[in-house]
Amino acid sequence: MRIATFTLKVDDEYYNLAIAGLKLNMGTTSELLNYVIDIEMTSKDIDHIVVLRASLIFSPLLVMKAIYDSILSFKRRRNVARKFPVEVMLHLSGKRQISEAMPLFAPQDSDNRVVICVLSKKRSYAYKILCNIIKKYGATFDLKESIKYSFKEILKAYNISEEELVSSRVSNEDLYDILLKCVLTRIAMRKVLK
């Protein structure tokens, strides 16, 4: 399985994060979202499960950064959204308006590829829950595949020109690294321009 795991230290607390691209083979996005809500309601060891539209997400690092910033926003009471997944979408999009971030990353019922993020303070629990979700609904896919299918949409969503990609290139960097650097810069600009 292609699952990225991270340990995040936010202030003095540690969070375990598991992220994977999920290709839905069983059920719909709505059924998946309902299942996720049930898990969150019944498990005291899960802090959050976030389901995102996969088309613009090509690296788990983007999601990890957005989740880290969202945790920080809630801890410091600077969150814009009331709900954690919406705050993640805001940070991931680099936008300041919920109405601009939601269309980019909120999963639609027609989506057969989503990104699932499980956040828990309990060690290895996030990974275990994510594995259970994947087994129930489908199989993982490599997030880098989004570049093949959505390259132009990614550039448009983050307002990156092809000229900027060319000028941002350092020797031996591939397209993935260049695009990751440009998108992370766009996301960071939201904080600076706040």
C-alpha cells in the first residue's frame, strides 16, 4: 500500500498522520464520507479524518503542510473555518475564502479518486484506521499520478505559469520537484499576505 506517514509536533503535542490516495472500487464518495463520520464519532483515538478531492493533490507533503497549519490555526484560535476539514482545504488551496477552496478540494459524489488523511495522537492508530478504510473501499494509488492527468488544472488552481516553472528549475530537478516547490510557495504566500 502507498501510505505516507508523518509525526507532527505542534507546540508540545505530537500527532500521527497517515495519508493515501484512494481509488474507490467499492461504494460511492458519499458512502465513504458517511463511514468516515461514523469512525470519527465512535473512536476516541481519532482526532480527524479528512477526505479530499484528489485531482489537484500530487504530493502527501502538500496535505501534511495543510494539516499542520490547520492544527496550529485551531490551537491558536486563528482558524477561519469552524470545521477542521474545511480549514485544511483553505490551507491546501492557498486561498483566503472558503467559497474558493471548497470547489477545489471538497470531494464530489462523482469522484472515484480521493485523498484520505487520518490524524491521531495515538501512535500507529492513524495508519491502522487508514488501512481499514482502504480495504473496505478500494486500493491506493500514487498521488504523483495527478500530475499526468491534471497538470494544467494544478497550474490554473495555483496561478502558476509554465514560464514560472521553467525559471524555477534548478539543474536535475524533475517536473514533480519544480511543481511541488511552486505550489508550496503559493500556499505559504497565503500566510504572508494575511
